[in-house]
Amino acid sequence: MTRVLLTGFEPFDGERVNPSWAAVREAATRPPAGLEFTTAELPCVYGDASAALFQAVRDSDPDLVLCVGQAGGRPDLTVERVAVNIDDARIPDARGAQPIDEPIVPHGPAAYFAALPVKACVMAVRAAGLPASVSNTAGTFVCNHVFYGLMHLIATERPALRGGFVHVPYAPEQVTDRSAPSLPVSAVAEGLRVIAATAAITKADVKAVGGATH
Ligand code: PCA
């Protein structure tokens, strides 16, 4: 059995739902064969979010961690390639903090790559009939903060752990009155299952086109 920790976020920025947590919860009701899922909901708060993640890692001692967050405006599941060592908030977090240009880990590496076969994960989601792509920025808000915290934990304390970050589109109910892309939560949940199953069995990433010109 591969133990997988899936995390999602609480709603933020005035939204009533966060599709990341809704999809994680739904995915966990039907884990793929050979995988055992545990879940945690993270607060949208700098510092507290990674503390909650680290506690969940201690509690469930996973082999693989997939952190998931909402990326409103993106049309597809995006598997993040890189976490950067910077907090630069465009909006305040759920506790009102708005750090500007502060390192997440003082003197830590500028960036970490995901410990995930990102291209293989993207290809597998597409093969399952769902839209996905590689993303080269997880932003500089709480999602990137948690992603960098996870990668720093792997680099400094848990070298056997694999993990990374997936951003997901709005749920349809969030965009009924605006023209923004969305994906049903059940489709996102299926994509997360596929990513977890692919990451669990893929040791070396595939060489496939997935780069960006900008
Ligand atoms: N998305 C935000 C934080 C929480 C979430 O779901 C982000 O992309 O940073």
C-alpha cells in the first residue's frame, strides 16, 4: 500500500467553497487500488497552513503528499513544477497578514522542484480525458508557501517522501455570474486520483513536451 496524504484549502477571498478541499474529500472516498488516502484541510494563513501540513505528515507518515489549491482563472488541473522561496501577497490571508517579499525559509534555497513526475502526471490526466498542464509558477501566496514548505521538509527531514502541488480551477458554482473557466469537482477529484496513482508508480518522469514560451 502506498500511503498518500491529500490536502486542500479552506475557502478564501470571499468564496464560499474551495474546490481543492471539495475535490480532495471526494477523491478520498474512492482511492485507486493500492493507495491509501488520508486528507487534511489547511487554513489559508501563512505559517499556520504549513504547520497544519507538517502535523498531518507526522500523523499519517505518508509515502506521497499531494497538496491541492484553487487557482481561479486557470482552465485545467495544473501540476506545479517549482516552488519559490518568497511570500508576496496580493491580498491578505485569512488572518489579515500580507507579507511582501519575505523569504519563507531565511537563507533557504531560492527554489525547489516538485518531487513528482510532473509530465507523466499531466499525460495521465489527459489520457483519462481531463484537461491538465504543467505550471511553472504556483504564485507567491499561501499555496506556494505550503508547496515550498513541503519541499523544504522533504529536502531537510524526509528524503524518502515524494510530493508536490496541484492547482485546480474554480467549481462551476463559483462562476455562475462571471465568465471564468471551471471544472466540476468530480472531474477534479478523478484527476487527483489519476495523479496520485501515477506518482505512486512512476519513478522517472517521461520526456514529453510540456514547456511554456511565457
Ligand atoms: N489557493 C491559494 C491559497 C489557497 C488556495 O486554495 C493560492 O493559490 O495561493
